[in-house]
Amino acid sequence: MKIIGETERLLISTVSLHDDAFILELLNTKTWLDYIGDRKVNDIDAALRYIESKFIAIYKTHGFGIYKVSLKSTKEDIGIAGFVQRDYLNHPDLGFALLPRFEKQGYCFEACVKLCQIAKKRFGWTSLLALTNENNLACIRLLHKLKFKKINKTFAEQTSEQLLILELILSKND
């Protein structure tokens, strides 16, 4: 585990194979299944394969990825947040998901603010995108609070579901 950033309440770090039970739980929450989709991660072995291919391999390929978000006070893992580089988008997009018991406490906003700072300062990005299901109102509210603006629509890679594309211009004054 490598710490990428921290906030007053949170640690943001790389996901490792030791996070298998946490990833298994997160990927099978109702919110994940409804808005992100079933990744067929139904046991620990599948979670390990998913971590290897969707986290560790991506860190090696891009130098960034999706990170684990943990409470600083207890070290409990509460969700994930970070960056995805999709072949069909010009800029990385911000993604996030929390375990339901940690939603509506400001944790996701706090982690995403830090990640936007990292995007600008560490990676030198001037723009960051976000994709979301049109029905995911909580996600849309959070993205608007982060100052993302809707710019387009696209279709999900694995389904024909329509997604919103939002963009955040990372200003020089931040």
C-alpha cells in the first residue's frame, strides 16, 4: 500500500491484494450493481483477479488509477476513488464509490477534492472528466458540488446504457 494523499479524515492509497475482502464487499453493494454494473466478482479468488487486472495492472500502465479510501482514525476501508483513462476519452475521468454505511457523511466529496488537487499538481492535468448514469442523482449532485459541468453523453462500454460526460477545468488558481 502506497499513500497517494490524505485529508483531515481520510487516507487515499493504492489497492493491494490484501484488500480482497473489502473489494468483494464493495463490488456487490446495491449501489455498485445498480450504477456501475455486475463485474462477476462473487468470491475472494475473483476479487484477487479483479484487483490484479483493474487496479495493480493499471497503476503500472498509466502511473495512476483508482485508489482505496480509508478512515484516518481507524484505518477502516470505506470506498474507492481515483482516475480511469478510457480509450475513447481525451482526458482521465474521476470515479468513486463508497460502502453504503459511509455515504452522506462528506467522505466522497473530501476524497474527490483531494484527488482533483492531485490531478492538477502531481499529474499536471488541466481537465478532468467524469462519467455517470443519468439516474445516479447522488453522483450528479456530488459532481456539481465539485464544479463539474455536463458537456456530452455517451454509451457505456459494456451496455447500451446512456451516460453523462461531465468536465472540470482545473484552474491555475486552485
